[in-house]
Amino acid sequence: MFPDPVEMFNDVAAYGRKMVVIIDPHLKKDTSYPVYNSASAKNLLVKPSSGQGEYEGWCWPGSSAWVDYFNPASWEWWKGLFKLTGNDGDFHWSQSTNDVYIWNDMNEPSVFNGPEITMPKTNLHHGGWEHRDIHNINGMLFHAATAEAVKYRVDTPQRPFVLSRAFFAGSQRISAIWTGDNMGTWEHMAIGVPMVLSNGIAGITFSGADVGGFFGNPDPEMLIRWYQVGAFAPFFRAHAHIDTKRREPFLLEEPYKTIARDIIRLRYSLLPVWYTAFRHSSVSGVPVLRPQYTVFPEDPKGFSLDEQYYLGTSGLLVKPVTAPGVTETTIYLAEAQPYYDYFTSKVYRGKRSGTNVTVPSALHELPVLIRGGSIVPTRERPRRSSSLMKRDPFTLRIALDASESATGELYLDDGDS
């Protein structure tokens, strides 16, 4: 289907876009596969409980073996596979470019014929460790090795992007995470919001749920609401099983297609806000999405609210709609400050004791308020990719507080180093 991958990658990159390809931890156990041959010859594969030979399980390519990332030698070997210009005579991924990034899936690890669909607890890793002792950290080591490989595939270190399904403490430094194979239902859409907030509180702040659900066929209303949820999650991706119906936004009928387009454009316009929030999170540890109680920790009325949240320090307060047939929604305001509708600038007055306000939330309306005292920087010119926005002007939305003042924050860097 793609006879010249490099040409395809370069065609996409010409529009400032990147590609993300999936690389799983299992290796096809086949002597005609050079990656498996190299790992086997270097004794880098997980062993069965006997300690002899290589553990063999079943995954997507059929009979498979797994690299042991507890072996320090495996990291240098893995990094060599990603080199673009050579790997000291060993196999390397020559049909790749600097514009290709990685998605590590199945890295718990998933083993189709294994106990509990994973690796036997008695398998042996480097140093004599049984798999039962290190299972929870296994996936993190895999995507950590991949991040190192992407970073150093050329002489000048490059900022990596790696998406991972499995994670552990430390994953937040190197990978984005998604919440796994969800269903295309209203219930799974709704529960995805507190899941992402919980991940953020635990330190895994670059996370999100599959927009539309991985399984199932959401109707247009559900799909639009899911795009609204996704557009205000740190990791925003539509993803579906191969057997689901096609649901790309451009295939939708009107008015759904235009609504979906406007949501995606909104996400792009707010990238300066997201970038600033990610920077702040990277140095402070405070999550990108902030539940109500993290912004107002002395207000017990906000402790149970897990369906509305603030985006970084931007002052944006978001409450996505996650139920069908909704035309208005209630947002809790915890302070005696004005809040402004992001799209219409309508003012909602908060109270010192806290109050609920009703906000229009028809299908084309996304409940987003700006906290009084905030300045929100955006880039409003529609572009084909974020990299093409680098020199675009900023638009500032200034939302005055009760004392008629406002402040904002904007972080910029080269995006690569």
C-alpha cells in the first residue's frame, strides 16, 4: 500500500505534519526477521522459568518473543535500531525520518495465550528477577527505551514523542498516555473525564481517552460531544477498532461536520494555552487539567466535582457535556468574581459562598468560561498544522476581575530541542 515509506513521510512533513507509527514490544519469532535475529543472538530476550532459551508467546504476528528491558544492554541495542544513518553493521530502521514518532502499545506486556493475557509470573528477566516482581514497571521501561531511541536517532538530540498504553511512576517525564480500549457509549465518555483528572493528580498529566470510543459506533450527537471532551483533554486523539464504521469528521453530515471542524479549530487556536500549561506542569508537578478542589482547596463544595476543571493557570473553566439531549448545564463558581463565556463574553457572577450558574449547552455550544482576572492568548489563523502557526500573531482575550485587572502567562520555545 505504501511502497516508499520515506516518500510518504516527507509528503506529510511538507505540510508541517508529523506521523506516529505503532511499535509493540513483541518480536515475530522468525529467523527471516532481522530484529528478532539480532536480539536473539545478543541474548536480550525474556527467558522462561527454566532460564534456558527464550520465552515464546502469542501476539499479533503469531509466535513472538519479548525483549528484556531490564538488561542494560537492551537499551543501547534498541537505540541503535532507530538510527537513521547506520548502526555499526547491525539492522536499523533506514526507512524512517526525523518526522516519525512512536506509539508503544501492548506493553504490559499483552500475551494472547498467557495467564491473564500477559506474561507468566515465573518468566525470568536479567539479574534473575521473576516477572511477578517487575510486571508493573515493564511497560514503562519499554517506552522509556523508545523515548531515548527517538531522542538520539540523530547526532543532535531531538525532543521525542512517545505514546504508551502501560505506564508507571516516571512515565510522565517521557510519554503520553491514553486510557485504553473504551466503548463508544455515553457512560464511557463520561467516566473518561474523571479518569484523565485522576491520572493528572497522580502525576500522569499527558493523558486522554479515545474520542468516539475504540469499540462501537457512536451516533453523530455522541461523536460531537466526544470531540468536545477530547478537545479539552491533554491528549486528543480519535481512535477506533478496524471493524467499526468510518467516522472521520469529514464524513459526517451537516451540521455535524461543521461543528466537528470548529471544535478541532478551537483546539488548534488554544495551543498556546496548552503549551504554557504543559510547561508549568513540567516544572511544578501540578497537573495540566486541574480539578475544582486543586484551585480552591479550602472550599469543600468543590471536593466532589469531577466533571468540571480548569486548564492550567489560564483561567479557562470547562465542563464538557457527556449526556444526550442536553441544552444547558450547571457550572459551579467558587468565588466572588465574574466569569465570562468564552464565545459570547456573557458575564456570570460568582459568590463568596459559591454558586451554580446555568450555561447554554446545545450541541454546537461548549461550556467554557474565562475566570475574571485572566488573559488568554490564542492563535486564530486556521493552519494545516501547528508548526505552520509558529509566526502567527496572538489574540488576547482579557477578562477583567472584580477590581478591573487581569494577568496572563505565555510560554514559548523552539518546540524541538
